[in-house]
Amino acid sequence: MLSLVGTVGVNTANATVSAGAVTGNAEADLVVSTANADYNVVFDTDVGGANTATTITVTFPAAYTITGGALGAAAVQSSVGTGSNITANAIDVAVTGVAGDNGAKTIVLTIGATDLSLGAGVSFRILTGVTNPAVAGTSGTFTIMTNAATEAAQAGIAGVLITPAAVANLSCISSGSAGSVFLRWATPAGATAAYTAKYSVATINSNGTFNAATTFAQTWATGDVGVTQQQLVTILNPGTLYFFNLKAGGANASISPISNTVFCTAPTAASGTSGTSDGKAPVSTITAPTAGGGIQAGQPYTIKGGSSDTGGSSVKIVEVSLDGTDWMTATAVTSTATGFDWEYVWSAPVVGSYTIKSRATDNVGNIEVPGAGVTATVAVTLPSFTVETGGTPSTGTTPPSTGASTTNAQIQAQIDTLMAQVLVLLQQLLAQLQAQL
């Protein structure tokens, strides 16, 4: 009879890196396009004993940019803050080299032969060599591996949430209406979603004070990156000093760090013209085309102009009309003191005479009455053709009196080309006449 007098414990753990995690060291280290972002790396392994490791490899998601080549041992710091070390089993282990490879998206640490399986696991910070993705949102997954014999990598380590950049140039401007001010800023990199605007009678200089401040409900457009916009904040107490801060939203519910904090006093009715209700409409001008100018038919043309507002509310939008009836919104390109310079791309001008008009609307709803506008003519430019005669080329339809003559086929081809161009012109003229009937 077989008698079981004892048991032997068998380690059934996989020979693999485990409990791996990669995180940003601070909020600023998770912002889009941040160079030398600081990342914390931790992991465990059950491979040890005689199977020591001499390298640790961290593979970043494809959207990262890794500085290639030798980065120096100082590119890594231990979890207890000592340079050129990692923390392994609660003690510092010297790092002798760090190398980056952008093709493989790896940071490789070289260490002395070390049993990494004992104690509390491995941790370190990567200080240099990593540039964040240029787009906000979830980064993708990481992989951690050592070169210890029988080691297996841990792949699929949870990614991080890359955030839009913080608004860095927020400013506050008194409006022309009591209890209302303007905030002005340039859209930061990575911003694709809604803004969160906060105001308070106390300074807003941290996430805590930001969260405690009052939210101003709004539906402001994100805007184009780098382009300045201005928005009106209302329902403030006139004569009260307020602090303002802003966060920008990005993909996957990412949100930027806080902006710079600004403050200004909400105007009152007693503050003179700056505190009275703004009843004055803004104005807009057209700088291109100029009066009587010509525009090439069928080719995109950029109508340009400027805008301003002296009523105190500043310009919100500028619209352009080609017929005085239909209005298209122009694009703000450069912010000015009380408005902005703008552009509108006329994608396919049709032959004819046009009076181009613009009108501006301010932030409290005053709309400009359009002026006379600018008259411009859209025409087809018929190119001349050249008849090769064997001597000096002659441009036009009259061949020279000397030199070798062209063949009938060549002349006929040139005539056919000219006729096709004339036909296009006649079709465009007919379409314009029909539109005017």
C-alpha cells in the first residue's frame, strides 16, 4: 500500500515579469508633446537565483518618441531619489548605462548582475529620453522585460491618459456690460473637447482650489490650436474682484492642467462707459479684394479683412456675403485689441460681377449693418498659345512671314485647344446670365 507521508511545495507561478505599471511622475509629465517626460516604472519577477538580470527593457507605445542612442546613467533615478540607480528589493542598484531606440520604442537600462526576484520588487524613474504623443487620449500599452534566463515579458501593461496642454496665456478684460468680463486665450495643443471655466473671489492656483471654485456654464467652441479666442463671462456681481482659471478637454475625457490664473473686477453701472450696457455694433472691413479687383474663375480665392468694436463687448464673429442675402462665417486668424483679422476662402468663384460685403457681431448680440461692400469681377484668363515656326517662337494667332511653317495637324490642335477654352468661357457666362434672370 502506498502511504503519503509528506508533500513537496511546487512554485506554480509563471516565470514572468508581473505587477508592472508605468505612470507619469506628475500631472505635467502627461501633457501632449512634453519632452523628457518623467515616468515611474514598477514591476515584480519570480525569476532569480542563478538567473540574474543585467538589463531591463521598457517598451513604450508607438505614439511616443524615444531619443535614440546612449542617454547616460543619469537618465534614470531610483524610487528613493538617488541618481543613476534603480530600487530593487528595497536597496539601490547602480545603473551603468541607459540607451534609447526610437524604432523599437524602448528604453534599456544596464545594471550589474542582480537577482531581481527577492523582496519588494523593482522600481525606478525614467527622467530623460521620452517625448509624449502629440495627441491627447489613452496612450496604448507598455511592456516590461529583463534578460534573466527563462524570463518572460509582461505585455499589455495599462497605458496612461495623455492630456491637452494647459492654457498658458489666459487674460481677463473688462466688458461693456455690468457684471460681465471677457476671457481671452489661445487654444492649447491637444484640445479637442469642452472647456471647464471656473471663477472665485479667492485665487485659483491648484486642482483643489479649481475644483472648489464656481463653474461657469458655457458651450464655447474648442477653437483651432494656437488661435486666440475671446468669450464672455456673465452673471458676476458688479464691482467684485474675481479670479479665473480654465482647463481644456481632450480625447477620452482627458483634461489639461489648470491654466495661469488671472483676475479682474466685474464692471459696474457707475463705472462710466465701460459699465454701461453695450448698444454699439462692431464694424468690419474688407482688405482683399480691393475695389474693382479681378478674381480668377474656378480657383480658390481668400477674402480678407479686419474687425473691431468700440462698444466694449468685442467682436464675436464676422460673416461674408457674395449676394447680400446668404452669409458665411469667416475664420479668425489674428486677434486684435477689440476684434480680429479674418479670412474666408471662396472655393470656386464663377464668372461675373460681385459686391462682397461683411458684417460683424459682438458678444452681446449687436450686429453691424453692412456697408456698400467691395465690387470685384470674376473672369477667365485666356492664355495665349505659341506657334513653333522653326525660328523664334511667335505668340498669338498670326504666324510669322518667314521660317518653316507648322503642320496642319499642329495648327488644328492649337485651334481645338483655343475653342475648348472659349466654350468654357461661354458656358460660365451663360450660367451667370441665367442666375441673374
